[in-house]
Amino acid sequence: MKILANKIYTDSAKQEWTISVPKEIVIDEFFAFFKKENETEEITYPALNYKLLFREEENHYLITVPHELIAQNSISGATTSWHFGGKAKEQFVSIHTDGPLQFKTLPLPKDLYNYRFEFPEAVLTLVAEPKKFSVSLTDLVMDEEMAKFKLKVESDFELSELDAELIFARRANPHLYLYFEQEQAFPVTVSSKDGKIEYSLRLADLDTDFLVDNSNNMDALLCFKNDWHVSKREFVQASQAQKKQIDKKIFLKEKPFTSLDAYVTGSNRLSFYFRKELQKEAQLAEFQETPESFQFRFFFKNHLEAPRLVFKRRNKKFRTSEYTLKTEFAIKKKFQSYSLDLSKEHLYPLQTYQPNEDWDAFIRSEGMPDFPLFVPNQVTLKSDYHSIDGGKYLVLPQKTALNNFSFQFRKAPSKLGTAKKLVILGSVSEAPFRTEPYFNPDAHSFFEVAFVQKDTSFISLMTEKYPARTTLFSSADFTGIDPTDRENAERDAEKNFFLKLRLAEPDYILLDAFTDVTRPVLWLNQHAALTYSKTIEASHLADRIMFERLLTHENAEAFFEEWRKYAKEFLEQLKEFVPEERIILNKGGTTLNYVDANGKVVPYKNKMGIEMKQYFWDRLNNFILSVIPNARVIDFDAKNYTGSSKNPLGHSYATFEEAYYKDFLKEMVYLSETPKH
């Protein structure tokens, strides 16, 4: 149902607009609302509604729209399109117009937004659009203690009475230059006369949380704040002419083994490398093998207190890596010599094995960072595999690309066993067990799938039942939605996964984290959450109910921190039902291309968005394996499968060509027919 507005009044003194609507029907309440679309994730978030005051006058409704309400609640740094509606006996009424209406703009020179009314398809719309500004670097001087910045701001708004922040944001990955994780903001003062900023940063104040791996790219950005808004964040621009002037690497005086390197990117942004400088501090002086052990002798540049040899398992994280598991061995000191006799009997620290694991060597000591164990040219490592752990594994001592010491483990041949009953929790792991010709017609000969739970976040799994869930689903519109998808949504709300798991008594459980990579979580109250799946999104359920908050991936680091609390609870409880070695993690994966009906390879749009999903997926997988390190793994990262328009499920960045599903079943059969070693 719709009603037509006929006038818009502007009150500059009160800073508000008034919308006039003829009283043709009885309206109980009016509200302003907007929907936020995340184009990268291809998700439309639920409408956010704000009640408006109104009065009746001369057979009209006069609806007050305060500037303060619009300013406080518009999307920071982005254009927000506000719509207006009402309720008549619980029925939604949309406010339209019979053509464009005249209006006056509010004079707001210090506001960070411009406001105007528009009438697309006759829908009354108030647009809040960020005012533009840019920031450029005029000078940068760095030494071991300070970085002195001189910046110049050009803006469409007055700079007086605004707070400004210089932000350093670490990219999730050097290639993913639009996505950030760790951030640190420093208040700066902007001259209201000429827009100049002079700021001296104590390098000791840089947060060590930035030092995540060897690829810590930090971009410099600026933003403004007023009482209501945070502006769009703009990158600090630097000309190529400044490149040689600022291209400098310094070592921080108050942060030992740490360097900061300023540079100008190809798109003329000011950026930094912030890194640990640990190479060659600990070195391998000698390496020998006996039938029972590996013998190490070490050289350290500086005195190390109670040193230990630490091996860390290298886990892929998009185009970099991270460490989540480790094992330690004490180093013996005799006079000025440091050595270790490492037994082959119990070298491999876990109970299960993932193919071709690389465990990198570090030296750990009190009050020092972990130093990678450097292998100088005079130390030779033989390129032979050695039998360890009573013949269960093979190990290869090797040098990494940076000439650091590493062990690569491989599985030795083992006896066969059987396992068939399977439970699947995840959104991309069921397809290999479908019996259409494209997938695996004989899948049921190997596995009996007890049940599948899809479209469920680990967070949702571990929260309480929503008391009004029956009413909840009656509020949704499931017209045109596949019954199976509705059933998945209802299972998510029932919170009975562990009950079903106990009754199923599976031999194996197969997990994937795709839902947590791609879908938000709808918190209905402090204790009950629901996965904001495509089914829930399409049903418009969230537009019709009151909910507490929506946890999205817009701040991926915040999502990860909240997710891992519930993921750990879930995995710890899962181990009470299924032993670790009977849990199989499907690491999943993405593709950037698909083959169309004509056999042509077509790239997907938004390549960086897909790569960011892969990066985040790797992070979730690594955390899962840090909690259940003895789980089995299916990892096809090196296979480079592509998508296909022939896939019965449709082609997407997370569905693949036919060979993928055949290989997946073969790998599952292999895992189920081998014991835990």
C-alpha cells in the first residue's frame, strides 16, 4: 500500500524537514528507514527503522524529519538513501509522490554531508551524501624515534570545530589493498585557514599488533568527525616525485628488531612496511643425522636466556602464511656451545597428519622474539626423506626461500580400514555426495549421509533457542523459497545439532566454514542468534521483527574475534561426541574463473572481493585446526579447479568443475579407509 506526499517544508531554525501527507487513511505511526547493500558480499542488510513524530492538521499528517536523526544514523562515509513509511493496522504503507516536489536545502556548512530529496520511481527519498575532501603529503621526515608528517587538506566543508584523525591501517594482505585488519588512529589538528596538518608521531607508540607476519603493509588515511558522523576515510596521496624523498627504511630505537619503511604505491598512496627484522640472529652451525636422532649445533649473535628450538606448522593464509601450532625442545648449553639431540622416535607432535606439512624452525628465549633458524651456505642439508616415529612418517630437512630451517613431513604407507556413516555441517560439502552424473552416482556405496546441516554459523549453533521462534518464522515470507532452504533455516533456529549428532552416531563428521566466511549473524537478543542466510535475507524476516544487532564482515577483525569464541566452544563440545581424528575439515576454496557454455574461460567480477573471502576462509580454517589439530583435512588449494556453467548448482566462485567433486569423493574414501596415522 502507498500514500502520496504533497509538500516538503524546510525549517532552517529548527534544522528539520516536514513532510505533508493527506489523511486518506488512518496511520498509526510513521518512520524513516534505509537498507544498506554490501555490494562486495552481495548482501542486502535488514532495514533500519526510526520512528518519526507527527501531528494532524487540516486533514493532513505533518511528519517531522529532524536533521539530527538523519545525521546521526546515516551510514558513515557512504551515501544513504532514506525512505519513509507508516503502519496502518500493522500493514506497511510506503510514502510516494505524484512527481517531484519542491524543497529548500538546509544551510549546513560544517556538516560532513549534503542532503537533498529525490523521487526515483516516485518514491520519496532523502539522500545523505558525504561531502568530498582530499589529503596530500607535502613532507615526511623519519628517524629512529620520530616520523614528522606535513599534510594538506582540500575539502567541501569548513574545517573548524571538526576533529581529525590520522589512521594507520594494516592490509589483510598486500594484494587486498581495500581490506584492513589492525588499525591505529592518532588525533591531529587541522588548520581551519589553510587546511595544513603538522604532526610528529613517536614511533614507539606504533602498536605491535601490526606485526602479524612478514607482509605488514600499512596505509595512511585521514578522517574527520563531528558530533554525529565519521567522514569517509581518504588515503594520504603522495606524488611520484616524492617517492625518492620518502623511500627510506629506519630501525626503531625503542622497538628492537623492528623496521619501518615508507614508500609510495603505484596509485600514489603513502604506505609503510612495518616489519620484524629477525633474520640471521639465530643460525644453524652444524646439522647431522644418526639412526636415532637429528643433531643440531647453534650459533647466536647475542646472548639468549634458556633458548629452545621451536617448530611451528606453516598454514596457508591466502598468499602468505601463519602459525597456529607449535612444539618445543630444550637446547643444551655447554660452555659457549649450544646443541640439541632431537630424537626421531617422537618427532611428529600430532596424532594425525595433513599432506606435505611444513614446520618451520625458530629459536625462542626469555624476553626475545622468536628468531627463525637461519641456515648459512656452509651447512649442507641432504635432500633425502628420513623415517621417523616408528615408520609412521617421513621427514625432509630443508631450507625455505629465505634460507631458514624447516622440516617437511609426509605420511608413510599404512594399513587400511573402513568407515561409512557421515554427518555434514557446512554449506559447500554436501555436493560431492549427490548422485547426479555431474557429481558421484556411486557416492552412497561409500557413505551413508545421516544428516546435513547447511547455512548455519558456528555462532548461531552455540546460542540459545529464540523463545518466539514459531512466531518468528510465521512473520517471514517464504513464498517462492525452496522448501529445503526453509528447512535449513528452521534447523538453524532449533539449536538441536548436538542432539541429532548423538542420535546419528556417525563414523565421521565433515565440516566447512563457508557460511561464516560469507554470511552475517542476526542477534535477536543477547542470548539468541540466527544465521542471516540467503533464505532469511530473501524472506525479509529481519525487516519485520525487532532485533538487537547484525554482526557483519565489514569489520572482519571484529567478526573474527567474536566468531572464534563461539567456534572454540562448538569444537570443544564436538570432541565430546566425535574424536578429533574422526573430524574432517573441508578447507574449501574459491575460483576466479568459470567455463561458460561455449567453452570460454570467463573471469568473475570483483576479483579482490573473492580473494578477501579466501583470505578470511584461510584464517577461520587455521583457527579451527588450532583447536582440533588432529582433525583430518581435505585441501585442494594446489589443484586450481575452475567453475563451470554446467554445474547443476549453478556456477559461482565457490562451485567447481566436475573433476573437483570426483576427486573430493576419492579423498574422502582414502581418509575413511586409513587409520588415524
